[in-house]
Amino acid sequence: MTAHLTVVLNEHPEPRTPQTSPWEEPTPLGMNRELPAFPTDALPDWMAEMVTAVSGFTQTPPDLAACVGLSGVSTAIGGRATIRIRQGYTEPSNLFLVCALPPGSRKSEVFRVMTDPVVAVEEALIEQARPRIVEANLARRIAQREAEDAEQKADSGDPDSVGIATEAAMRAEKIEVPVEPCLIVDDTTPEKAASMLIEQGGRLAVLAPEGGIISIIAGRYSGTPNYDVFLRGHAGEKLNVTRQNRDKQKVDKAHLTLGLVVQPVVLRNLAGIQDAKDKGLLGRFLYSLPTSTLGFREVRNAPPIPSETATAYDTRLRLLVHHYAGLKRPVDFVFDHDANEAMFDVQEEIEPHLRRDGAYGHMTDWAGKYAGATARLAGALHALQHLDRAGERKVTGETFAQARRIGEYFLAHALATFDFVGTDPDLDDARTVLEWIETTQPVSFTERAVLNAHRRSLRTAERVKTAVHLLEEHGHVLRTDPPQRPGPGRKPGPTYWPHPNYRAPQDRP
């Protein structure tokens, strides 16, 4: 709650700070005071129990394990399941998730535990494919040698040998060597990701406990941002690649999963990529900003992960990943009537907030995809509930209701993220005023004083009022309202007192 004090002022009051009000540490601009914790109970029991157990053992927020777990589900069903909401409206099932925590938060340990089943299935698929790959390579080499021998005979002038050589060369070309299966990579360039997406039949996951991929997207090596494959891979669109040897590769539908655990500064790096917001890259991520447990962890009393919980998670996630990896064509996750109606409700509720002056007017690139993201989350929950039988059952209204709870979590965290990375003009104004306070260190100030100092940048009294109000909400200033004087004339406005952190040493209480 924002504190308001009414004080009685003498005709010539001495400047003072409100001693009657305790000061709490201000919240950084762009970070809400309280963000919801991940609704773990919205997950199926076996997943919720694993998330809770990993969180307790590693002394990390449950948001971290939940986001990595959802990334594993997306790895399994991405490109192998289509969310059919209603006639003419479908969504892919893959997700882009990013969870931000400070260094030292045991991100890598949680990441490893939650993704181990996916890695194990990938290794098993590689072992299963190896004999076929060896056999195909051998057959191709034999056919190529036969073609070379036929070509040498053709050079000798035998007229029949030209046709024989041509047929031998064509047989060699027709022998396809299977590509080694690859479900996940942890570090890749956009160009390599595009090639691998096509080689793997249009599905790939980039899962990493660090944010190096963000700087690569931004052009660390090429000098130019390159994220077209990520835009297409999120939307399930056609992807074409021309190799250096001029060979063209293509896949009709590319499905990419991103599951990243990063430091908060990486979010600013992501937002700083040229045109990332305008072209919709920022709007494709589901953001999580958990409250860090650093400084509050139980060193001696962390409970171990129960073996039955770990086994249930490992068994079910392996089944999920292995089943969908073996499908020849995607299955449909079809919404039932209740789920479709609930989807309509979300679409209708979000729409007015997308207006220029709406609550999400500054982040329409994200909010415009909110309903679709909720449908994708419903698909993930549906897969977790029914595993290899999910394609035989419909997505229910109850499942969608749980997905909506998770969607609302991501909505709150997206608002905080977009504020944090500076996409809200009101917050930019508040930062301008805060910088002025830090520089000038006033004991107190009025809105008129701020306007006089920023006529070129803030320009209007309304913008000043909004900016100072945001500073008040975040605890950077305290407002005192003077008693109103009767009669004509301009009524006195409020006085604002900066947090002691911003005052000169001699003015601090």
C-alpha cells in the first residue's frame, strides 16, 4: 500500500522529512513489489510433485523447475502435436520460455535434473539409429564405387556404358543416409539452428542454463541480428535454407522450442536487439522473474528428492518424449466445447486492453499472443495428463482452466519484464525523474518543480504526475498532502519526499 500523510504546515515551514513514516527499501523501477509464484498445483500431480521436490532440494524458487519442466514437454510434443481450438484456428504446441535469476542461484543444477529424461531419450534414439546409419553409409559408398567404375568404362568409348554409368550414379544418389537424431542443443547459431531444424524434420529444442544464444541472435559473430528462424520456428512456418554449395533445403513447418535460464541482464540484452520488439521476437517468450532465494536458503535442512517422485517423473517424461519422437505425422489436440468457450472468454477479455491507452498497450506484441500462448499451455498440460494417449482425448475446459492460471502467471511476469527492460514510456519518464532526484538530492519537491526542470523532455503536467506516482508506488518517494485552503486561487499541490537513499548525508534522518 502507498502511504499518504497529511501534515499541518506553518506559513513558512522548515523543510523536513516525515519522521512518522518508516521507510522500506525501494523497489527497482520496472519490477513490481510482488509477483505471483508459479501455480504448481495447476500441473498434473506427478509433475507438480517433482517441481516441489526439486525446489526444496536445491533451495530454488519452484518457478525455475516448472519452467524447465514445461520446456521438456514442449521438446516432446513440439512439431508432433497441433492444438485445434476450433475450425479454422490452430496453434502449434511448442513454447518459448525464459526464466531469469541472479548468478549463484543453482540454475544449472535444476536444469540438469529436469532435463535428464529428455537427454536420456535422445541418447537412446541415437543408439537405435546408429545401425541404420552405418548400413546406409556402407550402401552409398558401394553404390558410389560402382558408379565410378561405370563412369571409367564410359570414358573408354563403349556406347552402352554411358547409360549404365548414369543409372549407377542415380542409384547412389537415391540412397539416403539417416540423420543422427537430435532433440536438443544448448548453443547454436541461427544458421545452424535453421539447418538442423530441416535435417530433423522440422523440430528442434534449444535448451540452455545460460543466455549465450541471446547474444548470438543479436549478432555476436556476424555483427548483424539474425532471428528469422526463431520467428518462423515459433509460428510453425515454412523454412528455406540455401547452403554454401547452393543446395536448397526446406521444411514446410518448422517448430522450435526455446527453454532458457538466464541472468536478468540478458533480458535487457534481448530487448536491445535491433527491431526485436517491432518484429515480434519479444512477444513470443513466456517470461518468469522468480523471487531469488539467495540469502534465505536452508543449508543443512534441504529435503532430498523422494525416489518415487524422481522415478515417476523420469518414467513419464521419457514415455512422452519417446512416443512423440516416433510418430510419423503430428496428432491433433482438439478442444472440447467448454475449452473453446473458455478460449473465447480469454480473447474477449484481453482485446480491450490492447488499445493504445489500454493496460497492455505498450506490449501488444506480447499480449496479442496471450490467448494463443494459453492454448499452447493447455496442450502441454493435456500431454502431461494423458501422455501417449493425448491424441485420443479432447482438451477439456478443466484443463484449459488450469492452463489459464499458468497463463495469468506469465502475464503478470511479462508486464514486469517489459517494464524492467524499458518498453513502457511512463516508466521511462519515471526513470528521468528519479535520475533528477539522484543528481539534485532535493529534501523535498513538487510536481511543478519537476516540470520546470524537464519542460523539454516531459513537457506536460500530466506526464509529470504519472511519473511521480510511479516513483511513489515503488517506494522511491513519499507524498504528503497539505490542507486545502478555502477561497479562490490555485490549490496547493502535494509535496514529495525522496527516499533517504537519495538525500545528501546531512539531510538523512
